Amino acid sequence: MSKSPVLYKTKENPEWWRSSVIYQIYPRSFADGNGDGAGDLIGLLEHLDYIASLGVDGVWLNPCYPSPQMDHGYDVSDYLNIEPTYGDLDIFDQLITRANKLGLRILMDVVPNHCSDQHAWFTEAVVAGRGSKERERFWFRDGQGVDGELPPNNWKAVFGGGAWSRITEPDGTPGQWYLHTFTPWQPDFNWLNEDVVDYFDRMLRFWFDRGVDGFRVDAVTVVGKHPDLPDAPSIAGAVAETDAWAFNPYTVFWPSAHDAWRHWREVINQYERDHPGRELVTVSEAYTPGKPDLLLRYVEPDQFHQSFTFDLLLSPWNALSFHKAAARSYQALHDAGATLTWALNNHDAHRVVTRYGRADAHLMSSWTGSNLVNSDAPVDLELGHRRARAAALLILGLPGAAYLYMGEELGLPEVLDIPDSARQDPIFARTEGREKGRDGCRVPMPWTSGSANLNGFTTSTSVKAWMPQPAGWGKMSVEVQVQLGDSMLHLYRQALQLRSRLVDEGEEIEFVGDGANGLFSFTRGSCAVIVNTADDFVELPTALVAHRSVILESVSGAMVDRGGSKSLAGNSAVWIG
């Protein structure tokens, strides 16, 4: 089932991205088309029909630029080409052409805060020496101490450790230090430098010219820096070692970054004017949980079109928390005319099946604002799967855009028992194993039920994949689930097909109750969305169910008559209208 192409803005399709559903692909783990053990663009091209059959509007590709792969693409060495492991520009162009025929938009990932230490600019900067124009593109500074042996300030890195590394000067002497908000092999750009601004202008136009429809923009909250780079205040409130960076007000949410986003929006608006019919989109990764005032700054009319609303992703399985998160985001963004942009999974967080299956999934204390990896509570995957089905109807029932992470539609769990020797996330290495990192949500997709080639992930029968796939994943494969009428895949396809009915009801919603009874519910025109986070049946308000019938249930028989009134089964959801 493919969709008809929708390539231009029409009366029936104004600002397509406002109600879009985008399917996120981690290229290294989606499908290996050339048999080398790593996913690639050939594998993606061969599975585009599957993506279109889901009923989504587009695809977001995690970084596929040339990279040493120290952080699997988020260390970019060339923003104007394709990583050879994944293919080349010719196969990328084929991908764009095929996607257009299927009515799918293509969004790329862009990393503006930093590049790889193997980027030509950085290698030139190291050679150029102190005070050079090449070093002005980054944050090079002399160290403190008698011989400059101490870093310029006390800033911490996102992935653990300090945020500064010292180079050796061309003459062999200990040299300046450079800033890296993430890892030593990811030096930060200086966005006060015009060369940097011009470089990314060129990058945007390069990919727009190839047919890309927009960008997800990485780590926007740390792009700005106080020009004097002062010491950060105390970090005593950090929840985890890798959270220490978030307490630095001189880079996190530093306002100068917004000048860059305003400039980007000018570039995009001009490109649309020069290319009638093109309608582009940018979505920012701005972690602002519980801070809608900060989130609004990124979706002002002259900045990003969308910004992820992470409050639901960071909420426990609790109706009170769902209500608080959704209502807060809805009130702020809807009232401002901005698009709500939801996600429950991505390449940085534990998969929702595992999160919701934890024994403490309902407790606020088990959740953090980072990678949600700090709970060691036992996991009931059957329960997590049931709750994930309900959550699918929740996120797809809300107004705005939704982003789905590959494998979410299969109900894939987090892989918690990856051997330490197989882990590749720099978080694991930078914290000396104290934090496991994000590898568990990046395990290769299962396509078939046969395990000889990692359940269809690779074309080779003998290659070792870049990340091991657990035994038994074939049971959750696409091949198996397409044959089951009650599978997670079937539910997602149903929900995406029926979602248009909710979209037609508009973006105005009214919340019903506050979640205290275990129900998170709201009305959307003549329809209603109800999620029961309790373990038992909960009676539904008569006014909510009156004159409405079931559109879609997360599990068969979720809404039943009990004692003359309608009730919703525990850990389930329903659309009615």
C-alpha cells in the first residue's frame, strides 16, 4: 500500500509538516544491502516500500555523512558527501527519487555544534597555530596554570569527563586547549565566526538542491557559548555523571544560538521563494522538559518549524504525569500557533517497551532527564508491550506531528545484556562503563524469521554485524508480524490509516480530568482518545463515551460494558468517535 505523491503545497495540504508522521532511521542498524554487516542506503532503498506501507509521511535519517564513526555519524568529517560505509551521492539521489514516487519526504540530520577532529578545518587549525583564522572557527584557548597545563575552565562534557583537550603544537610543544561539549574527537564550532555561518549556509543549499525536504537539527541547546567562557557554577545537582554539563548556563540555552537559527530560517525562506512548490521543514532537538517557555523560543516564527516535545518521552507510565506533560506542552505551543511534535522513542533513549515494562515504570523517581537508563528494576516485557500498544494510540492521537523510531512499530525492546566487549557508544567508554549508553536501542532490525543472516538484516550469511542481535528476535520480525492480525505492526498500520479521521477533527483538544483516576483522556472534535494507565478496569465518564463508538483499540475488547457502564481495561487505550 503506497501513498500517492504529495510533492507540493496545495489547498488540501497546507504546511504538510504540521500533522506529519515521520519514520526515523538509524542507517547503521536498518538494513544491510551490501553484506558488510552495517546498514546502508542500499538496504534503505530496498525497504522504502515497507516504510511507505506504514502510512507515514516521510523519513528522518540519522547522520550519513563521511565520519570516522567514533560516535556513529555525529562526528562529521564532511558535510557535503555520503559516508562510504552507507553508499555515495548516486545511491542517495536514487533514494530521493524513489521516495518522491512513494510520496515520502526525506529529512536529514545535521550536527551544527561540532564536527569530527578529522574534518579538514580542524586538522588545518591544529597546524595553523595560535591566533590563526583557522583556529577562530573553533574554541581554542590557552590553558591555566604555570605552564598552561590546566584547562581554560571547569566545563564538563555531555558524554562524561571534561570538555577540554590539549593539542600538541606544530613545533612539538604542549599547546592550546580546544572545547568539545561531547567528546575529544568532536571539537565545537565557534558560531560567532562568519566562516562557520557561511559553511552551513552552503551545506543547507547543497542538500536542498538534491531534493532533501528538511533537517532534524542536533543538540541546539548547546550551540551558543558565552564569548568569555567563564567557569560554570556548582554541578552538585547532577543526577548522573553525564548530566553535569546541563548545569552550565554559559552554553546550555545561551541566547546567541538563536541568531544562527534566525539566519537559517532566512536561508530556508529564500530557498522556498527561489524554488516555488518546495516546502521545507526544520525540527530542533531541544531538551526542555518541564520548561515550555524555553521550548517556545525555538519555534518562534523566525526560527525552527518544529521542536521535539520530549515531555511525554520523559514521563513515567502514569496518567497524572501524561496529563501534566501533554497539557503543559499543548497550552504553550498551541496558544503560540506552534506545532506540537511528539516522540516516545529515538536513538538516544531506552525503547518504550522496556521502559514501560519496568516494575517502577509508574514512579517519577525512576525517570531522569537524560537517557532513562538509571533504573535496575525488573522488566516484564509482556506488560511493557501491552503498555507500548496503548502509548502508540496516545501519541498518534494527539494533535501535531509524530516521530516514530524504526522498530517501534514491531515492539522491539531495549537490549540490556549487550556484552561489554561489543558496546560502542562513547558514553560507555568515557564513563569507564559506569553508564552503559545507548547501544541497546540501536541493535539491527529483524526483517525475517531466519537467524542465519541476523533475521534478514544483512544480505550476507556469514558476516558479523556491527552490533549483535539477540536470539529470538526473528519472532518479532516484519515477516512474522505482517501475517498476524493482532501484531504491533498491524496496530501501527491501522492507527496511521485511521489517524486522518482525528487530523480532520483539527488541532483543538479538551482534556478530560487530570489523570488522578488512572485515565489520561481528551476530546478532539467529535472524537476522544482515552488511555488507562491503571492495572485494572476503570469506569469511563458517561459524558465522554455517550454517542461515541470504537474507532480503534490497543487490544481487542479494551472497552467493555460492565454493570451498565463503559469501562476501559487496564494498560490499554481506545479511540472513539
